[in-house]
Amino acid sequence: MTLAADHRELPVLKERGQHEVFCGLTGIVWLHRKIQNAFFLVVGSRTCAHLIQSAAGVMIFAEPRFATAILEEKDLAGLADANEELDRVVSRLLARRPEIELLFLVGSCPSEVIKLDLSKTAERLSASHPGTRVLSYSGSGIETTFTQGEDACLAAMVRGATGAPTDANELCVVGALPDVVEDQFQRVFERLEIPVRFLPARRDAGATVAPGTRYLLAQPFLTETARALGERGATRIPAPFPFGVEGTRGWLSAGAAAFGVSDERVEAVVAPAEARARKALERMRERLGGKKIFFFPDSQLEVPLARFLHREVGMELTEVGTPYLHREHLDHELPMLPESVRLSEGQDVERQLDRLRADDPDLVVCGLGLANPLEAEGRRTKWSIELVFTPVHGYEQAADLAELFARPLVRAERLAV
Ligand code: SF4
């Protein structure tokens, strides 16, 4: 455990110990809904299949767009050629589902342990199935936490694209957003007369990102994707993340400024939505103001969310833990945190639990694994995973985002009456 200073001298507690988070396979749950011409084939074990199935809930579609190719014991023991098996599974799948234009082979702990090189497999399968682009990335619990799966997937899309280049004069918004949020942002950018496209798109055409493209990150956990975009000659527009009124305004204004649109024009376009969001947040401030909150490191959304909860609804921050603190991507966020906050990066869960008990906050944001024991201790918890399953970006969702944190407190108050 070491203490290091960030650029504004806010100390950061760095920890490298046991951590309790979901693996990157979880991202398939929202990515398969978003990219409608894609299919996600996990190359993994029965445990992986169960995780995906239970995280996705009961499938109501006759033809789901994800599945698990189960590595049997003979594969794991090296007795069978897993590559041959995989070729057979993919051929069967694509014969039955010719509408699949993009197939992801998603690595897992077992496929990593037996050192299955899925990038080579993807290349081979792309060549033998010309109607389908095959890409690969890792969602394994050894390499990824639950939001890093999306990062790995988008980075693979950027690096694996071979189609015609995109238009460098379009703003690119990077990060999977629920369709309703994407539509709202699309309308705002249209009114600002900024041409925009989204990565991932609802139908991916395999277009190559044009050099000179400027992009806004919609999610703070897209480190590898940003690196891949940089390799293609694209540049990030520095901005806060679009959570709450302040974050959304800063994000839109940064995009607008990069495209030569004045802040007065932004003001004219967003004023009604901002006024509605502020009003809705007033009610939330009554419920959440002064309440203490503690974040376990889980989603990498922690810093922007803490900034929003502190500045827009008056919550008191105790510890804000994040699995990885990307200073550059958080360059607009960190200066907005109060001096009193304890920032931590990485995790040593036992030590962190000790600090939690000493802080005794009103609300704890954590993964499912920690939530149950903490509830049993009489603490109120919020599952961090809900934050990526729920539309939370932008003005229209600002109060809904605060509401997610208010709900466990209201429930506790009701039970106490
Ligand atoms: S990838 Fe690893 S951590 Fe994730 S479900 Fe499969 S075995 Fe478990």
C-alpha cells in the first residue's frame, strides 16, 4: 500500500490486494442489446454460461444474440483441439443465423488458462466466413472487471475495423449508451448543428475510424478504446462525463467548442432541459443532502458519480474507491471533488471494510458480493452494477440517477417506521 499524489495534490491510496468484482463477460448483457447485428460467443465454462444467463435475466427472445461455447474437461486437459471444436460451433451457428454480421469470440478464464489464441481463431474464421466479421476480446475475470469488458470489446472493434473510413468531420461519441439516451444526445447535437455518430453504433458496419476524428468519451472506463482510437489518429476532446447537469453541460460545451459552436448557442439549446433537471434534482437534494456515501471500487464510474452526488445533491463523500484512476480521462472531474475526500485506487477488501466501518456512512456503493454481508450488518447498499444497466447519462436522467441512490435510504426509513 502506497500513498501517491495526483496533479492537484489530492492524495490517492493505492492498494493491490484481494478484490471482489464481476468479470468483463458482464458487458455482453448491454452490448448485445446495443449492437443489433452482432453475436457474442463466450469461449468458456459452465460457470461463464451461468453468469451471463443470470446477469441477462430470462431471455424472452427466441434467438438470443449471445451464447457460450463450453470448453469441456478434455479441452482443458489438452486432449481435444479446442480450435477444431470452435470452428465447428461457429460454422453451425453462422449456417443457422446468416443475419449475424459481426461475431465476437469472447475469451474467459478457462480459455486463457489453456492459452487459446482467440485473435488467431478470429482471423481464420473471418477468412472462412466472408459474410461475417469475426473479432475477439477477453472478458476473463483474470484480466477484466465488469466494465472493462466493454472497453476490450470497443477497442477490438476499433482495431479490427477494415471497412471504408468514417467522416473525420463528424463528432464521435464513444461508449455504449441506452438507445433512449443516444437519441436525446443525437437531437441536442443536431440542434447544435454538429454532425455526430456513436461508437458502438446500433448496426456496426466495420467502418475504420478516420484520422483526425475528434471524440467525446461517454464512459470513464474506456482506457483501451481511447488508446486504440489514438492509434487510428483520433483525438479525445477533454471533458467531464455527462452525469448530472454540470457534467452534461461541461461535456456538451466541450464538444461544441471543438466544433466552433459558441457557449451562448449551447445555452439556448439546453436551457429548458437544464431547468427541468435542476428542478427535479431539488427534490433529491432534500432526500440525499448531508448523507454520507462510501464507494467500493467496481465500475470506474465512481469519480464522476461522486462529483455529481456531492455537488448537485449535497452528499458527503467519505471514500471514493475506483479500480483504476485514469488521471487524464478524469482531468475535468478530479478538481471538482472536495479536498476532504479519500480517493483510493485498486482494492484490499479487508482494509477497505475496516475504513468503511470507521466512516460509518449512510450508503455504501459496492458489488453484489459485498452487498449482502453489508446489509446483514445493517448497512444500506447500492449495487454498482445497476448504474451500468440503467439510463443515467444526460439531463433527462439526472434525477433518475440521484433516485438510484435515494431508493435504498427511503426503503430503510420505511422499514424503521
Ligand atoms: S470468465 Fe472467469 S470470472 Fe468470468 S464467469 Fe468465466 S470463469 Fe468466472
